[in-house]
Amino acid sequence: MAPRLDVWLDVACLFKTRSDAQKACRLGKVRVNGTPAKAHREVKAGDELVISRPLGRHQTIVVIGVADTHLPKAEARTLYEDRTPPPTPEEVEMRRLERLSRATAVAAGRPARDDRRARRRLTGKD
């Protein structure tokens, strides 16, 4: 029996959890042989999957083998062939800028007490 798409995506380590794979299928981010696929669809060798990733990237996968139980990560990578083209220099730079902006947003965190009080005084809410 062929495994479900969400189970295979989890076993092949393409998503962290099966529920993440189900969510991606539900949101239409996984296409099998050119058509949007539901989580319960069966996967067989030779299927071509296109997974929409963040920042507009599309990961193209060709299924080589099927498994419905977890395998070591090295073995799980043998279940598929990744045909995703390498990122362009513009995409690499965009990812770098995205990481930097996220890091500065997290580092900024909550304003200090004095900053909060000064802001309240300026807005007249004090």
C-alpha cells in the first residue's frame, strides 16, 4: 500500500512534523504532478512534487522510493531527488537581509522603562 502524502513528506524530512505537512497541503502549497494535492493522496515512485516555500521559492522533488515509517535522516534523503534550481544571487541577498531584519527586530525587544515613560509623556497619556 502506498503511503499518504502527508506521511511521506514527514518521513522524507521535507517537513518537521506530519501536521506541518497536512497544513501545507490544506493551504495548497503542495502540488503533485501539477495539481494541488490533499494530505490523504497516495504517493508513488515517479511522482513530481512542487512545494511552495517562504520568499517565493519552489522546491521541486521527484519521488524515488516510498516509506511509511520513520527512517534515519540520511536514509530518508534517498527517498527523493531534489531538482530545485540553486538560488539566484538576488534571492541569496534577499534572504540575508530578511535574517538581518528579523535579528534586529528580536534584539530590539521591549523598550526600557524610561523609554516607555518618555513615550507616554510625548503622547499625553500620562
